[in-house]
Amino acid sequence: MSLKKVVITGLGALAPNGNSADLFWSAIKSGTSGIAPISYFDASNHRVTIAGELKDFDAEKFIDPKEVRKLDPFSIYALVASMEAIESAKLDLENINLDRAGVIIGAGIGGIQTLENEHDIINKKGPRRVSPQFIAKMIPNIAGGHLSMKFGFRGPSQTVISACASSNDAIGLALRLVRYGDVDIILTGGTEASITPLTIAGFANMRALSQNCDNPTAASRPFDADRDGFILSEGAGMIVIESEEHALNRGAPILAELAGYGSTDDAFHITQPAPEGLGAYKAMERAILDSEINPNTIDYINAHGTSTPFNDKNESKAISNLFKDSLNNIKISSTKSMTGHLLGAAGGLEAVATVKSLINSIIPPTINYNTPDPECAPLDYTPNHAVKANINAALSNTFGFGGHNAVLCFKKYN
């Protein structure tokens, strides 16, 4: 059986610094941060009072108001980003085989806003006042179910949960389903809406979040010596992938090739990465092998780059150890310096960023990189300003609690 080349034909995004793929791209290439004080609830008694909320987003511009009330925000974000991706792909739903169209998405937490709201109701008003829609709004797979119903996709519909690696694992699974001919086309990526009192408190109390709350736009500073944690953010990143043959037959705009996927687990610690980033090293190595390309052809890495002391140190060492013969030719950046960390949606949004980089030959910066950390490998982190660069192949890294590592390889389409 011959394996199929898999291409990307559509992009959709909702990010703290842009409510579409184009607005998001414009923001990150100009170094614009989306981090600001929390407005969703009174955070004055929390350790952390900043986050990456969506700005000026009105779900009712995209979805019927009656339906909005039945959906948790993480499902809303998935739907809106997917509508954009489908439109971007110029997909005529009446002229494809919907039995061979699927949905594979990632979510790290799911409907946590609904869970917290209904928990308040049961405590204040009793169990009979809990919404009968509670479970169907909350469960993490429900966003994918809504996407399948929205677009009529009757092929595989699955949700991957591997913490902050969820989106990349979802996209990797989707890649294989298309590559092996199980389906023609898949809507894939990730979504997250977890800026809530409980989630902020939980991450803050484990000292995972930056407490540089007086200067929100400077708080996320990956690989910088003064970094002190990540910024919790929300949004969605969705892409349409399909076999090259299917895309060409329907005259689709081909944006890039999705060439490879690598996945590992550290099997080391529930929250800390393995020393020297060994699991990350292996995941990048597997993604390159899966792509059947020479490692020396990698020009850009969209790093996991969370702005936490442990991740950035170990990820930089993994990159340095793997690419020791070609480090001078590789640029690295962390777009989380501008978006914060979208948890299970991070890989979806960063897939959009990486494809945009390939298309436009621009590498977005790592903003707030002012003081090199001697514990991080001395790499080119694209500090503070975007640069023009020819990108033939790129990696996008995501790593998550539980030791999960997932890496995607993208190539310029030829």
C-alpha cells in the first residue's frame, strides 16, 4: 500500500492577540502580546491576576444565541476557529464524501467553566437546580462531537487528552489516518477555555504561573533568565488536512505539507521534564524520521517555550543535543511569549503559526528575551523582532504534564 502525502489546506484561529488566523499572524509577527489583567472574574485575592483572554470576542456573531447558551466556551472556540478553517480551505461540503471526513481534536481540560458554574449552583441552590445540560456541555469530547454535527463529517471523531501535548497528538493521529487512506480529509487542532478561579488558583499554588502581574505583556519571557512561570491563556487553533490527491482534485489551496509526527513519554515525573530533555529529544527525532527528511533541513522550531524554568532549560538542551551539527542554521522562537499558554490548544494554535511562517518566510519573535540564561543552551531564539528567513521545514514542539511529548514536522509544499 502506498502512503499518501498529507497537505494543509485551511487555517482557523482564536487567540488572545487575534480573533482570526490572519489577525493572530499579524500580531505575532509584530511582537504583540495578548496578555492582560483578568476580566472574567474578580482575581484580586488570587496570587496571579493576569491571563491571555480573548479580546472583543462575541460568540453570537458566529453562532445562534440559543445555541451559545447550550455550549461551554471551549466548544464555542472550536466551532468558530473551525468555521474559519473550513472557509479558508474553500471546502464545499456538498461535493466531498462526508463518510470519509473526520474530526480529531485535542483538549486538555474541557468544560471547566461549566463544571465550576454548576458546582456553585449545587452548593447554593441544591441538586435539583443543576442544569440537565451540564454533562453534555462539560465532557472534553463534546467539542469534537459538535464539529462533526456542524459539518456533517461522519468519519472518525475523536478527542485526544494528553495535557499540553493534546493538539499535536490529535494532529499526529489525524496525519496517520489520512496517510494510510482511512479518510480523505480531517478537521484537526485543539481548543481550551480554562481561565477560571479554580484553574488559576490551582496552577498558581503549584508555582507554575508567572507572578509578574504588574507588567502583563512582559510576564511571558521564554528562555530569559528572569522568567518565573507561564501565563494561562485560552483559544483554539484548527487546521484542515487532506491527502494531496484529494486536495488537487477539488482545486484546494495547498498551504504546506504535514510531513511527520513524533510522540514519546518521559516516564520520569508527573510535572517536570526529564533531565536534558531526553523525551523531547526523542519526540523531535521521531518526527524527523517520520518525515523522511535530513535533520539538517530543519530551518525553524516553534518551541514549546513555556517560560517556566524547567521546560525552557531542558527543551533548549534537547534541541542543542539533537541538532548539534546544524545549530547555526536553525532559528527558534516561542510564540507563547505573546499568546501565553493555551494548554491543550497550544499545539493547534502553534500549528497555525508555523504554517504561516512557512508561507510568509517570516519567523515570529520570542519577545521579552533580554537576559540570556546560562542554564539554557545558547541558541538563536529570534529575540524581540521577527526575521525574514527561507523556511523549507519546521518543527512545532509541545510537551505536557504526565511526561507527554508530541512534535509535528511541517514542510514547504512543492
